[in-house]
Amino acid sequence: MLFSTPRLARIAAPLVLALPTFVLPASAQTAVKLEGRCEKLVIAGKDVTPSCRGTLMNTVTRNRTSFDFAAEGRSLSFSGNGAQQERTEETDPLQPINLVIPSEATKDGVVQGPLVAVGSCGFSTPQLGKTMITCEANAAKGLYQGIFVTDAKTPDAPKAGVAAPAR
């Protein structure tokens, strides 16, 4: 099983179902790397969308879930308690966010500044076509926002008229 508890399976399952994953040792965390297009990235009220990269990480560590956006020289993580995940509709989970972690590469190294925040990340259950992840939170230093679109693809199905390999 990919997750160590049923709660973690419910939290990350919508993203994991149609996307490649890797698991780190001793079930310390599970991460999903999404490929696609970053449509918006705002850090402390500053729009850095032009430098936003085409990958997004969704990480589940114990009972915390995070969505990590990357841009040239900086990154932004939206983090929340996965046990509090809600559903806004049958297929659209909503992850409350209570922490944003902006990071920036400087001449002295990488500077991180975890901030208490109020917000949420919403994502549609992967299906054929585009899947969108939208995060927005307010913290002491301003607005934090990320929008990422990816193509959720199902595993290759056998072609018609071609027999499946024998096991």
C-alpha cells in the first residue's frame, strides 16, 4: 500500500490516482510531482508568475499536506493539516491552509520564512484532461496565491485487437 494509514490515503488519493509517485523510506512522506503549467504565482503580494516553473510538488508528511510551487530563485509552499480536508462538491476536495513557507535563494544561501496563514487549496479529482490546483492564503506579509494546471492522464490501455500479455 502506498500510504501507511487510511487517513493519509484519503488525503492524497485524488492526486495520486492518475499521477506518478515515489515514496521515501519508512513512510516518512509521500510526494507527487506534477508536470504542467503554472498560471499564477504571487508571493507576499508580488506577482512572480513569469518566473514560475512547470512543476508542482504535492507532499504528505504524517498529517500535513503541502503544495509546493517553484520559481526562479524562490519557492512557495502552502501547508495545512490534511485531517481537516473538506469536500466542496462530490469531486473537489478543499485543503485548509494554515501555513505558507516562502523561500528565496540569496547570496547567503536559502532563506525560509514560515508564516501563519489563513487560506485553502482546492483541486479537482484527476480525470482525462486538465486538472487544476488553486491555492490562496493571507498572512502578515500579504497575499500568497498559486494556480497550476496539469494534464491528468490514465495509464496506457491495450490497443483494440492486441492481446494483453500473459502473466
